[in-house]
Amino acid sequence: MAGALAGVRVLDFSRVLAGPVCTMLLGDLGADVIKVENPNTGDDTRQWGPPWLGDQSAYYLSVNRNKRSLTLNLKTPEGQHIARQLAAKSQIVVENFKVGQMAGFGLGYEELRAVNPALVYCSITGFGQTGPYADRPGYDFIIQAMSGLMSITGPADGEPYKVGVAVSDVFTGLFALSAILAALRHAERTGEGQYIDLALLDSQLAALVNVASNTLVSGRPAARFGNAHPNLVPYQIFQASDGAFTVGVGNDRQFAALCAIIGQPELAADLRFATNPARVTHRAELIPMLEAAFVRRTAAAWVEALLAAGVPAGPINDVAAILHDPQVQARGLIQTVTTAAGEALHLVGSPAQLSATPAGIRYPPPTLGQHTDEILQEVVGLDTAAIQHYREIGVI
């Protein structure tokens, strides 16, 4: 079954994570994604191992499925000419070079719009195309620090922590996906493409959602709550007799049910705890009472009892545990494909479950330059002799 974006070609000049996340998702939805890579090194993440599957890093494999790899030296006039020919026959371009670098190759938005007015062109950088930081390099770790995310992550009385996954990159990839699809809709309706300027800092700030809003409304810096929540109580980790588990009370009914389960229903009627605003105010009094109750039984017993009463609760899994969890298996999230070398590759598939045009893994992450000849023949119309000539002079 064809994907929702079947017939859409994406020319992908991005590397590392934010751009590749976006283009992978476009590929999952059926787009033909041409991953343009440096002939000598390819995507930086090809070397970001261990672990490895064969000679490919797990990092690279995580976000490059459903793409075809074309090696192209953009520093050569011939390589730039081929790139323009590809852009003329594509609907979307995604790039994450430094500000101005694509224009330096003659491949900026204005140059490519001249050959394809309907082109949707998305640039992803650390800080955007404008502003005093536009020329700074921007890795996820730096963005997590600058955006305020690290200031609210980690123990309340400890140092700031980064999130264990490069979430600023992932958020930016998701924002890029939604912006591209909106611009593609506009282009299909009007024949008019447009330029999309996406920054990691902008995306991460937007992803602070309620925490940023709390500061804007109150005028006070956000505090660090560790595993607790600034606006909900109780909403945190608790220690049971054999380890930790999570509880997330979102309303007063759930809190009353929790109180009944721990054998202290009177807490729900106590004016200090009867409403969520009161519980937030009296957090320091309530939490020790709950901690004393929860250490009496196992984590599994508490989770089972709380869920049976409609109170959100769950175990604290490691990554291996969730990958083998029955819910994950039932949803078909772990999928297996065969690499070009014949190795079985297990990947986390698309979470988007479309009923009529399902997302899927059509082919595995490509080896460097795996589809160069195929793309140049199919899209550009070059013959074998021309391709061999370009290879000999270092263009591909």
C-alpha cells in the first residue's frame, strides 16, 4: 500500500539528528528521500559508534531508514549542477549546514526557487538565520543548556542535568516535519513554495510549554523539582519495599482513590490536601506521609492497586525492558529489516498509526553511496559513462 507521501521527493542535505529525524519520518510516510552525502565521509553519525551492526553505527541506523544514499561533492561545480537538477525534480529540500553555506554552493533557497518555484525549502540550524547568535554552532547539549531545559532537569539540590536523549534535536525534527507538511499543502494548492527557518533553540523553548508559561505568568524563574512536578502533587517517584515506581495524580478524584488505597481516606478531606492547589502549597507536609505509606508494599503491588482504581502509575523500566514490554510488542513498534549486507536490523518503527496509508519501513538505512548510480540514472538521466566520469574526477 502506498504511503500518504508517495510521489513526493525529498532532497536531504542534512546530517546527524534533527534533519535526519525529519526526513526519516517523511520517508516513513512514503516520500522518496534522497540522502546527499559527502563522498569521503558521509553523515558524521556513520562513525558515532560503538555499538555497530557490521560497519554501521547504531546511531546512524536509528534515523536513516527509508532513504537512498547519493554521494555528491558540493564543492565542485559539477556536483552543484547535479544538485540543482535534483532540486528541480523534488518537492522538498532539507538542509542543516551553517548559515549561508548552501548559498555559497549556489544551492540556497533563492537559487533553487529559480529552477523550482513550488519548492519547499527547510533550513535547520542551532539558532536560526537571524539574530546575534545566527553564526554560532548549535549542538543539542548546548541548546539544552541555553534554553533553560537543564535548569529544570535533575535533583532539586544538585547540578543541572541534560535529558538522556538529544531531545532538542528530536523536537526540532518534529517541528520541521509539521512545518514542511503545511508548506507542502500550500505549494500543492497554489504552486508557490516557501522557505522554512527552523532553529534548535526556538524549538526547545517552544517545547518548555507549561514551564515557560509559568515563568511568563509569574515573573519568577522556574525551580528544579527533580522527579516531581511544579503544578501537580503527588506526581513523582515513590520508593516501595523493593524499589521505585511512579505515581501521577492529575485530579482530586484520583487523589481520593489513592488515599483509600493506602488506607488513609481522611487525607482526601484534609483542607491542606483536598484540592490540587492546596496539595502544591502543602507539598512538604503531604509527601512524607505518602512516602511512609508506600514503603509497606512492593512496587508491583502498588502499581496494580493504583491502576485498578484509575490512578495513573507505572514501573520504572530500563530501555531493554520497555523494548520487550508486551504493550510495545502488541503495537508492533519493534520492526526487523535486512541490511544490504544481509544482517537483521531491529528498529523502533514509526509511532504514527494511519488507517488508510500506514507508515512503514520499506528499506533499511543505506550504505554510503549505495544508490548513487540508480539516482543519477533515474532522476538526472545520466548514462553509465557519464556517471563513471564523475566518479573518476571526484564529483560522486
